[in-house]
Amino acid sequence: MDKLKGNMGQIKEKLKLLPDNPGVYIMLDKDGVVIYVGKARVLKNRVRQYFHGSQKSSKVSAMVENIDDFYYIITKTEIDALALENNLIKKYKPKYNILLKDDKTYPYIKVHTKEEFPHISITRKIKKDGKYFGPFMGGVRCKEVLDILSSVYNVRLCQTVIGEKAKKPCLDYHLKRCLAPCAKLCDKAEYQERVKKAISFLDGNYEEAEELLREKMFVFAQNEEFELAMEYREKLNMLSKLKLKRITAINRALNADIIALKTNHLYSAVNVLVTRSGIMQGGNSFALEDASLSDADALTAFIIQYYSSHELPDEIITEEYCEKELLEKFFRDAYSKKTEIIFAKQGVKAQLFEMAQKNATEYLTKSLDKIKHKDDMTKNACERLKNLLSLSRYPKRMECYDISNISGVDKVGSMVVFIDGEADKTSYRRFKIKTVEGANDYASHQEMMRRRLAKLNSEEERFPKPDLIVIDGGKGQLSAIKEVFDEYKITDIDLISLAEREEEIFTLFSAESIKLDKRDYALKTLQRIRDEAHRFAITYFRNLHSKRNLASVLQEIDGVGKKKQIALMEKFGTIDKIMDASIEELCQVDGIGESLAEKIKTHFKENI
């Protein structure tokens, strides 16, 4: 890896050092923040395009103006560069890269084929450990499909581990919804035949299931078991929904995603239509902000990110400018899947692609105002905060801290994180205040901040350095945290506080507070992160406080010792849930029999 240092005035010299190899280039702003990651077949040619040549889009121009440095990583092949680019985008979440924040993960039905007696389940994660069907969208519920599979083919839906020792058959066996292989009531060959038929059904062969469901409905109706007959009629109605999704002109073997991209050179929209076994499962649209040099880059980036969380089809029908050979090889190397990229010119596939194009165009047109509003509330608001508060850098990563307690009891703190003005809930952290006596808000804030700043060097990946720290409070809280900053010699993180009553913003550079218009998106962004920190702290406090009160109440019940208290707390969590529990539910707790369960119920009845 070669690192190139300097500023925009030296870019011309830096470009001379670029090699002819494939690789990944990383663009940095003046604060060293990664703002763009790209891949190149020839690094020298690709990177030079940003600074020389033809007219660029406003997004690209804005990015280039912010480039202060860049470095590159040479890779063996362009495929390796594509994989590395994807990993670095996930790691750094660069400002100008495509990020699928509005992606939806639809459910799949999974047949656990590696088991001796496969069970069938619903999942949203794709792994290489079974056979998957889906995704299911457009009004078809996976639970209803599983209900048909158990009713018609009697395959098991439970996760029971089947061993040599026979178990007692459950209710599903008696309802004729399972062959009970766990109870040794069927052999492997018989069960495997049922699984084979269930797989055929999931592949789109509905005729046998429809016939069996109709027969059962008539039998129940003749026997005047009308409720059961109605249930089977509902199953037939659901099956009709599946049949209506079949496109008669398409080969039943077609498993394809149709992907179209439309752009106005500032924003882009992508529509994905999903077809499995000749059945149109549905579709989804995505809004993209495209700073790439070409539509091909935008489309490639989208496809790579999309299939990191979705099942690859046999075919992808898409735009002619798609990097066909590169993507096909990437899928083979990364997923061991032979997926063909197709440019449809005529026939039903071309008609499907035209449909996707129309959906993408409509989504782009209707979503522009929404996209612009989202920009104002997120990235544009962050840029405005930088200017209004004279911050030293763009606040890409903002962290906000809050304390919650009642009279100094169960003191807790919260840290919430916003990236580019949007909540990053996977980075939230909770703190239980350990060293502070009583309700000392300043000292509690200081303890929490010391513990946070201690993580800067030891756990960089889990706790990366923030650009801006926001404290829920006024001038006093800000001064308390400034003392901790001085202890740790922190000079490269901006610090402000937000006082709730008048929504005053306090900084380290002025004795006077800053008041923004209540309609200002910059203020609304600070309010959102402050309110989220408060919500997160309150939730944690209530959980702790509830458990503490629960323990004190349980101590009053004769026969409920420490072990039983812990068991009850682990089972129910709150005093309200224990009070509402039936004697049967209480008896499910280890160590609690019927007599003690009755004693617990009586105690609550007489004392609460």
C-alpha cells in the first residue's frame, strides 16, 4: 500500500506516482476522513479522471473540491479490487459512496436439507446450509405457506433435534400436521419423499397441493365441520394468490432478478423485480446518491451491496452498460454461484426489464422531494452545524450522552451515535454509573466520558473517534466534560451541549449561548440525537429500576430465596409480569412448585 500525502496544490505531482495496476483508491478530506472509495482496472487512468478531462456532475465536482489526500491499495486482479472496495465501503461508510440505507430484507423459506429429517423454517439471512425459496413479498405471508406445507405434506416445522431415543409426539402429530420422525413414527425414506414434494411445491408446482386441500375442505364440509372447512378454504385462497403471480409467458425454470437504474445525474433510483420459478414475487425500489463517474459504477456498486444480503438468482437482467464479465466472475469467486448477467433485447424478459425501468423512473420522480428533505435533515444539516457552530470538521460521527436516575438511585448513562445525521443503533452503548454517590449529574457525566475516552486507543474498531460530542445539558455539564477532555489531552474532537428548556447550544468558544430558529434543520438534528440519548437512557434506567424493585418485593415472600428470585427475574423480567403470571406459568420456573406458586400469587393479591 502506498500512501500519498499533501494537499490539493500537490495533486498534480501525486498523480504521477500512480501505477498501472488494478486496485482500490481511497479519497480523504482535510481532516483525514474517508469520503470516497473506488475500484479501478488501471489506477493511473481512473484516478486521473477525477482531476482532468470532461465536464463532471455536480456531485463529483463537490467531492473533488473536498479531496485533500488519497492513497491506493494495489490488488492482484480487478475482482480482488471489487471485493476490497465493498469491504472498505462497509467499514468507512464514505460520504460520497452509494449506501443502501433503505434496503429491506424480505423473508425466505428455508429447507434444512443437511439434516437427516429436514425441518422447514422462515429466515431473513442467506447461508450455504440449506435450500432457500423466496424472497416472499407482495402480500404472501411465509407463515401461511408453512401452514400449507404442514397440512398437506406433514413436514416438521419445529427445530427438535432428532436422535436415537424416541420422543413423545407433539400436538402437530395428533393434528396430522407432522409425521413425528422425532418419535420414530416414520422412516427416513417416507419422510424424505414428503420433503421432496414440499420442495416441488415451493418450486411453484401447486397442482397436487391444491387438489389435496380441496378434497380435505369437501370432507370437512360433508362432516359439518364447517370451521375446519373454512380454514382449508382460506388456504386455497392463499394458494390462488401464489398462482396469480405466475407469468404465463415465462419458463417455469426462470429464477431472475430484473434491475434497472434511472438517474438525473444528481440522484438515482434503482428498481429490482424478483422472479422465481416463473413467478413474480414482487419488487422494491431504492434511492441512491451517485457520486460515481458513470452509471456503470453506480449500478455495479448497487449490485454488489444488494447481494451481500440477498440470495443470488440464476440470472440478472439489467442495463447494457453493466460490467457483465467482472460481476459474473465476482459471484463465482465470492459466492460459488454461476449467475448470468443478461441484456434482454426482445421477448418477455425485455418486457420485464421495461417494467423495471418504468418503476425506477416513477420512483425517482416521486421520491425527489423526499430525498431532498432527507438530505436537509441529515448531511446538509451536519454541514450547516459545522458552519454555524464553527466546528473544526464536518461532524460525520456525532455522539450524544445523557444521564438518568431518580434521587441518585440506579444511575445510568447512554451514548447514541449518528452517522451523517442518521442514527446508527448498532453503535449505541449503555453505562452503569459505578463510582458516583448520590444524584451528582456532573460527576456521572464525567465518569461516563472517562470510560468512553479510554476506549479511543484500545478499541478503535468498536469505538472509533467521534467528530463531535453532544452533551444533554447546559453550561455546567459542558464545563464538567471539558475537564475530562483536558485530562485526556483531547484537542481533535469538537464538544457542545444542548440545554432543553430554551434549546440553547453552548460551545467552548463563547460565554454566550447560540440559539437557532426552531425550524432550522441543524437544530432539529441536535434535538433528534439529544432526544434519542434521553430515550435510550430512560429505557435502561427503567429496566434496572424495575429489576431492583422486583428483587426487594420477592425477598418478602417466604420460600423465595436468592436462586428463585434470580430464576423469576430471568423468566419474567418485571414485577408486573410476575403479578400477571398464572400458577401454571410460575410453575415453569426452576424450583417453584404448585404450593409455592400459590403462595406467590396470594402474596401479590394481599400486598400489592
